Amino acid sequence: MNWIISAIAGILSGIIGAMGMGGGGVLIIYLKLFTDVPQSTAQGINLLFFLPTAVLAVLYYTKKKLVVWRIAVPFSLMGIVGTLVGCYFCGKFDNSVLTKLFGMLLLIMGVTGIMKKEKPSEAEGGQN
């Protein structure tokens, strides 16, 4: 039964990740709630999970012309800088601190997502 739940968590994480909605959050939550994996290890597993799923998603989004490279490249470069800083700090924090930080981030994202009023897109008749 565990492998079925793990498979469902992996598939759900892939679907949500491909949609750009944070599939890693689902995977980390699964690993923290249903396994004995420490937060830092769950984050490491998530990063490994992210590599092939991100490559496939980028190929698909590029094919559909949904990537604006002049915006994506600078963010990617700054993301590399952020990765180096994050890796440094990850080794400095206890797993309980990482778990609390992750929970606070999820809470902020959830409340913001629920409370934020979306502007209609051009496809819906808006003037983005």
C-alpha cells in the first residue's frame, strides 16, 4: 500500500509541478507527513525529483510559446545566486527550523492565493 500512496504523491507532484504550482510542496508535505524523512532530506529528494520534471515542463512550455526568455533568463541567473545562498543556509539550520519556515511559506502562499483578487486575462476580455 505504501508504494501506491508514494506513486500517487509522485504523480500528483508531477502534475502540479508541470502546471507551475509548486509540485515540490506536495512532495515535501507527503515526505514529512507519511514518512520519517527529515525536512532537509525531503528538500533534497524534491530537488532531484524536480530535475526531470522541470526539463519536460520547460520543453513543453517552450513548444507552446509560453516562455518569455527575456524575463526567464535574468530570473534564472538570479535563481542560481539564490541557490548558492540557500544551500549555505540550509546547512546552518536545524530540521525543525526548516520545517517551520516551509510551513510559514505555505501558509503565506495559501492565504495570499485565497485573498488575492485576480485581474481578468486577455483571453477573458481583460486588458493585461
